Amino acid sequence: MVDPAVLYPDLLALAASLGAFRLGVADLAALAGLVTQPPDLLAPYRRGIALAVRLDDAVVDGLLPPHNPRRGAPTPEYARLYAEANRRLDEMSAQVVRFLEGRLYRAAAIPASETLQDQRGALPHKAVARQSGLGWIGRHLLLIVPGAGPRVRLATVLTDALLPAGRPAAGDCGPCRLCLEACPVHALRFTPYEEYPERAAALDVEACAARLAAFRRDPAVGRPICGMCMAVCPGGRGG
């Protein structure tokens, strides 16, 4: 096996060559108790590799008036961008898995976008990314990454390679409520928080899920996506 400390620069170079905007490494021991599907998903692994791609500003800005005539609904352009970002992330993740397995480490890719139940995926990518130091969680429950704000898509690779791990970054939204005001169904709630908002307190999951289901049925979108809170976030402006 290659020493993980020696392996890390090569991993960064690989991610950059594949078009990743950021890569971070999280110590999974710090995420004990994280809700995953299945519950023992993390058991064989010691590190979580967070991969991020940046979304195109012009397309994200196109979600907002006066550019978007659809009044709070995603645009077809955003639906295509979202799908392409997920495809790229899944390809990157597969390449990273092959890279690690080729050096005799265990690794498993978690898809960029996969809802299993209760509007959750196999694991929350943003929790791994936050623990890795890529960014912090905003009031809209999205990861805010320096240089991009929440305008990123994420994927995760789990591994037993003891790569050098980052630490969570600090940040908060202060008094800003733009995402709450932009939500088409007012599913986001203002709640004080220190490290990150509690999902149950900050989000009306049922209202959000119903709206996303409607967008999935919309022929112009065809996916359970929205993006309004992401688009208005000042963290993504001028990044």
C-alpha cells in the first residue's frame, strides 16, 4: 500500500484533472451518529472524500426574476445543468474509487443525487463536506463554499485510507433571510443556530417534498429540484 500522506497530493491532482472545484477529506470518526442508509454504511471506512463541482452562474441566476418567467419554478436549463453536474460527479467518484483500489485500499462511491426515503440519500454529502473543511452550512441547509457559495453539487467517496483530514470551517448567515423569503412554499423557517441548523427545526420537509414532487411531474423540469434558495444566497454572489 502507498502511504496515505504520499497518496494525498496525487489524489488532489487527480481530482483537479477530472474537473473538481474542490476536494476535502473528512475524519468519519467525527461523524459518528450520522444518519445513513443503511445504518452501518460508514462502518468499514475511516475517511470520507468530498468532491464538489461548481454550477454555472448564468444558469443559476436564470432561476430568478427578471430572467425566469416561470415564477418560482426551475428552468429547463437548470434541470439540464443539475443532471450534468451529477453525471460529472458520479464519473469523478468512480475514478477516485479506481485510484484508491489500485493502491489496495477499500473505497465506495456514494451517488451525487439519490433519494432513498424521507427526502434523504444514503448519507448527507454536505455533512461530509463540512467536516472536511470545504465550507459551512447556511440557514437554507446548503453547504456554503468559499468562491462559490451554495452553487455547488457534491458527491462522496468512502475509504479506509487514512488520508490527512480537514476540520470544519466556521461561518453563519447573520440576520440574512433571503432564502426564507425566496422559498416558493415557505418551507424554510428562521431558527437560531451555532454550528448548523437542525433540519427538523429549519425545514418543513413535507412542504418541500410536495413542491419537489410537483417539479418532477413538470415536463419542463422532470426532476425533484428547485434551487431558489441557492440562487438568492449572497454567499454565491461574485464568487
